Amino acid sequence: MNKKQRQDLIIDIISNHVIRTQQELMEALHLRDVQVTQATLSRDISELGLVKEHGAEGEVKYGLYQEPKKTVKEIGTEKMVLQQVTDIKQVEFTLIIHTKLGSADMVAALLDEKNYPEVAGTLAGKDTLVIIAIDKAAATRLKNHILKELD
């Protein structure tokens, strides 16, 4: 089984079953004849952007991160702020975002408000914003998401 197939199976498992821990997820994979190490499973969880959420009965379980729905006004404001971005570069697990002069703090505030699970922290100057992601894969996901938002 390749990585994509394994990750698709993980999504299927957490979508259809209450999985509270990595150990439970590993056991669910083993029941499907998929042998995986704890390190590989941790990487998969990170790359898939899985988060802990509350289930229908209040239990804490793994789920897929979903952004809350936005109003038309919120979408317009976000687009206006993101239009201040002039360049994005990735260096390992760090994103360097250049903005129009005086806009980096607004972009940082918007990204902080979104509470992306990939973000460990942000630092903003006048025209440069540094985002420290939890790992390289998370930085890549976040960069791709921001670039998509800019289109």
C-alpha cells in the first residue's frame, strides 16, 4: 500500500469511526492489514491536517480540519487584506510573506485569527511576515492554501 492509499484509508477510518488516539488509529489500520510505525502515523496525521474535535456525543476524536463558513462581508475583508501580499517564500518549515508597506501586521492578524493548526507562531514587521509552521509539510500545505486564497 502506498502513502496516498494509506492516507485515504486514514481519512475513511476517522470519518466513519470514533478514533480518540494514535494508538486506536494504528489498531484500526492493523485490522485492515496495514502495518505502520508510530512515526509514520504521526507524519500522516500532520500531513493530513487532522485535528482533535468534539464528536456528536461530546467525545474528543480525530477529525479533518474544516474552516468555519464566512459571511460575504468577511470574505470581502479577507480578500482585501490578502491582496496586500506581494510574495511568499518557503524555507523548510517557515514561510516568509512579503506585503505592501505597512500591511504585514494586518495579514498576520488575519492568519492568526484563522487559527490554522499548521501554525506554531507568527512574527510581523512593516512589510514582512514570518510564519513558523509545525513542520515542513504543514508549511507547504499552508503556503498552498494562502496561494489559493490569493487567486
